[in-house]
Amino acid sequence: MTAGELVVIAGPSGSGKTTLLNCLAGLDEPDGGAVWLDGRRLSHRPEAERARLRASGIGVIFQYDNLFAHLTVAGNVRFSQRLQKSRMDVAVLLEAVGLAGRGSSYPGQLSGGGAGAGAGRTRGGAGRRPGGADRRRTDR
């Protein structure tokens, strides 16, 4: 994948979509192979190292329960950006995830998928639906 590229992962329930995303984000370890980020191996490292690499180059967007209900969508994105020291334009980020014009909405006013815009990262993004089974299987 290249910076800015949009990739779609589709498949039936139980086919490993969430497992793949978790491995790509460094949240799970693949059973085989390795995950690389900007020329550096992300997988098979201690959690502290994976966390440091995640913080510097991976965005994980959850659908539910990871937004501050008292902040607007734009406020949630700005909060996330402060933690990352990111300066990307909030309107551009919201447009990229299909929420153009929804920055003044509160999380409770969005659909589950729409609520996934609660975190904006500068380089990569991995989406994960909540409640997905923590499967350790990696499709090869």
C-alpha cells in the first residue's frame, strides 16, 4: 500500500477481515509472515515497541465507545490530533471518511459506521468493528 491509497477489505463474516486489520495495526500478531510499516518490521516485536510504532504511523478507528459523547465529531478529531501532534485539516479528514459537513454533529447523532470518524491519523488508518472476535487465525 502507498500513502493515501484507499484499500477495501471485503468478505463474509468469519473470513478474517478483523484479524487482518488487527495484524496490520500491530494489535495482534500474525501466525505466519510479518507486517512492515515504512520499512520497519511491526510484527513480532515487544508490545511497547509496537505501541510506539502505532503511535507514530497507524490510525485505528473504532466504530463505537471510543468517542467523547460531549465533543462534536470535529472536537473528537481535534482531540486525537493533539495527542498525535498532527496538524491535518479536520474538514479534509472528515471528507476522507465520508463525513463532510458532519463536524458539528455529536457521536450520538451518527450511524455506527459514521461514528468511526472519531480519530484522524496522518498516515494510515485501520478500521475495526467493535465486538469482533479476537481470532488468532491469519488468512494466507
